[in-house]
Amino acid sequence: IGRSVAKSFVEKRQGDHMGLVLFGSRAYLQAPLTLDRSTLLQMLDEAELGLAGEETALGDAVGLAVKHLRRRPAEERVLVLLSDGASNAGVLEPLQAAEIAEAEDVRIYTIGLGSGAQMVQTPFGRRLVAADNQVDEATLRTVAQQTGGVYFRAQDTATLLRAHEK
């Protein structure tokens, strides 16, 4: 669900500078801020589940995004975060990252979605298996509220599309 919605979001945001931060055990900049939507769409296509590791460094991802947004005009400092809200890796806790975002005038709009699947090591190698769809709504809601953003809970593609139209 997440990839298709992110692609739809990119396709509809003409004239906006957008970038892409992927995160797992570590956060990394997949695409810097750009107006080049076709390249960003290609980067989304190339993103692999589990590529950044099997853990979740949510706070580090927010911190990295804030670092790349701080030079933008205040009205352009917006982060759209698609996540289940879990964080079990990295240096920054999500609420610490939200404090940094608030100090840098970065609004964070959080969209809570279950992971749906995860990579696990089995005796037969790495496999993609179904995961529970637990979402840490409290964390996602707090991050959004603290930074002047809004939290959305999305359980399917249609709900996510409605959320990013707001």
C-alpha cells in the first residue's frame, strides 16, 4: 500500500520540491529535494523492503529529513511520514526527533499504516512474511501534533489517497 500511495502523492505534487528518505536499521537519503518527479518515482520503484535493514530507526529518519529541509523557506518545510510508528533502532527517539523538527519549523504529517509484511531469516533464507498491522498511533499522533501537522490512520489505499489530498 505504502509504495503505491507514495507514488500517487509524487505524481500529484507538481511544482513541489520533494525528496525521499528510506529507513530501516538506519536512515538514508534515497533522493535529495528535487523537482524531478520522474526520478523520484524511479527511486520509489527501486526501493526494496528490508533494504535499509530489518529494524526501524524512525527518529533518525525524521532527523535526516529535518536536516535536508532546514534550508528551505518555512512554508516549504513539510515532511510526510508513512510509517507504522515503530522504532527499535537508531540514535534519536521519534519524540526527540519531533522536538528537533518543531525547533526547525518543520511540520510533520504522519500517516499510520501497518507494515503488512516483513523480511525474516528462516532456515531456507530470507523470506517475506505477513506481519501484524499494529500501528503505534500514539507516537505518530504526538509527532504530528507537536510539529503542527496532522495524523491520519490509513488501512487501505483509498484511505491513504484521501489523507494525502488534504
